[in-house]
Amino acid sequence: MAMSNSNTTNLSPNMASALCYVPFVGGIAALILLLIEKNSTVKWHAAQALLLTVLIWVLWFVLPFTIILAGLTVVVGIVGAILQLFLAVKAYQGSMVKLPLLGNWADKIIKKV
């Protein structure tokens, strides 16, 4: 992936990438950074973080409606938060952890945005 060095925010690329994964506020930050940021690495992290946040929220709201899987709602929330924190740390360290399926979708989103 070709990386653009210019950035629109005053945040370092590592900090902006990590901010996208922070639980509860990362989805909003990811959406904003996906739309305004010029750095391709930050945009990729923003796309993947936004997809992960949407997936967690959908599972969080859908699982309670299924009687058998309703107990997994808390597990999804805890595992999702731990995964987001892990990805935030890795992004801050400069690593690009590509999640299965979501990482490929993030690649496609970056090509279109």
C-alpha cells in the first residue's frame, strides 16, 4: 500500500491511527479521520476501525433478540473492547494488524475514498 506522508490534523499518524480504535469514541474519530485525513495509513486504520465498531454495535444490538445467543452480548462487548484496545496499541506502535475480512473491506474502502 502506497503511503502518503501528508496529514490534515495536528496528530501524528500513529496517534491518529490509534485514536480510531479507542472503545466508545473510536468510531466517531474513525469516521471523521476517514473523511478528512490525507495520510493513507491513517485512512486505512480509520476504515478498519469503523468496520469493527459497526460490527460490534450490530452484534451488541442483535444478539439480545435471539434467546439462545442473548448471553453472548456481554462477551461480545468485552472481547470487542479488548480487541479495540489491542489494535489501538499496535497502531500507535506503527503496526498494521489486518483483521480477517474487515481488513480486506478496509482496502476496498480506501480505494474508493
